[in-house]
Amino acid sequence: MKHQNLTAADRVALARRADRPSASAYIDAMIEDFFPQYGDRLHGEDSSILGGVGFFHGRAVTVIAQQKGSNLEENLACRFGMPNPEGYRKAVRLMKQAEKFHRPVITFVDTPGAYPGVEAEAGGQGEAIARSIACMAALQTPEVAVFIGEGGSGGALALGTADRIIMLENSIFSILSPEGFASILWKDAKRSDEAAEVMKLTAEDLATLGICDVVIPEGAEGAHAAKDYIFDQVEREIEAALSVLEKKHGAALAEERYRRLRKIGDRKKTERKDHGRSETFRTGKGQR
């Protein structure tokens, strides 16, 4: 059953749990013969973004995922899921490759935001993020984004500008962290719990606003306690999305995505209907 009494701050804490299933776990569970590809062909490799090709339900797909790592050594190597410019440039390279070979793109989003270090800024972090957003928005092949944990700022949007957005019940998507929001708005990071409520960053909030298409319930304890169930539900929803999107063709698909993006924030389009749920919101199959 769904969590009925959790606050937005509780969901932020669940989204950040170290034992939540990582992107690589989803890939292992549902992508056959995954072949990772490395480097941006410009500067170097970024292990915080895992990308490659494989097979999903018999179709060739490109997968691009943000990785936080599963232990301290991996956390440090991945900068806790905060990509450098070369990570986003690698993502763009793989997106363009997917378009060339008519492969759908599946992204897994899990980042507190792009890496804010001096070297990253000097390397063109803002430009790399903007180019990834622009590329994903215009790509003439189906795209499905799955938010599995944190979705912070442009670092998440760079892999989240998709035809369909699937969010786990306790994943989040916001302009920045609640701590950062509270520091800017109230000059007090300790008010982050209050900020989380104001920011409307939960999956259900985003479904109501017309940003998220599907919310997958996590069960009584969370994704970390029901991994097989979560993998199964995510796989079902990706397949359902691709089955619809694959019937559409290149330029028409990109144009429809453009129109979808233009509607975000239009409250007339996202008004709550059907017993309090938005017209774009539906709960993932197998709710419990």
C-alpha cells in the first residue's frame, strides 16, 4: 500500500537512501547483453554516467543512467552521482548514436545535481547540460526517463526531457535541493523540511502538475525493501510507454514532445480530475 502519512521531507530522505536500488541494478534486471560505452570523444570518461546499448524485450535500446555508486570507493569515483561536463557530453554522443540507428533511449535519473566544482565549471558544465537538454528535446526517437531516486536541478533535467516520465513513489524532482532552497529563500538550511513541502517535488505533486506520467508505488517500506517488485513494475511501465511511442515517427515524435514541454506549467491542462488525480496521472500496475 502507498505511504499515506509521509511528508515531503520523508520522501526526500527515502530518495537519498544509500541502499536504494542503483541504476546499474535496474540495467542488470531488465537489459539483456548490455554493452557499456565510454568517453565523450572530446575530453574523457565520467563514471557517474553509465551509458551503452543492449536489448529490452527484444528491441535494441540505448540506456543512459546516473550512478551514485554502492560503496565509498564508488561514491567518490562517481562524485555521489554528480556528473562532470564529459558525462553529459557522453550522454549526447549516445543519444545521437541512438537516433542514427533508430534505437529508443531509456534514461535512469538519480542525481542531487551536476558537479559544482571549479574544474567542472571551467570545462563548460552549463553548456554541456544545456546541450544535453536541447539534444534530448529534439531527438527523433522515443525516449523514456525513469526517476529512481533524486532528481536535482539541470543535472537531472539533462536526462529527463523525455516523451514519458516514470517516477518511483519516493523519488523526487526539483530545481535544487531543499537545503539549497531554504538557504536561498530563508537564509537557513535548517528549514529544509519546510522547503520540501513548498517545492512540490514529490512524484504525486509532479503528476498533479502534469510533469510526471506514471507513479510507481514502492510498497510499505520503500524500493530498497522490494527490489524485485520495483524492477518488475518499472519494466512493465517502460514497455507500455515504448509500445505507444514506437508507433510514431521521427519528426512527428519530436514535435509532440515539444508541444508537451510547452504545456508544462499550464494549470488549465493539469487541473485535477478523476477523484483528485490529474488527467496525466495514473498509478503503476500492481499497486499494493
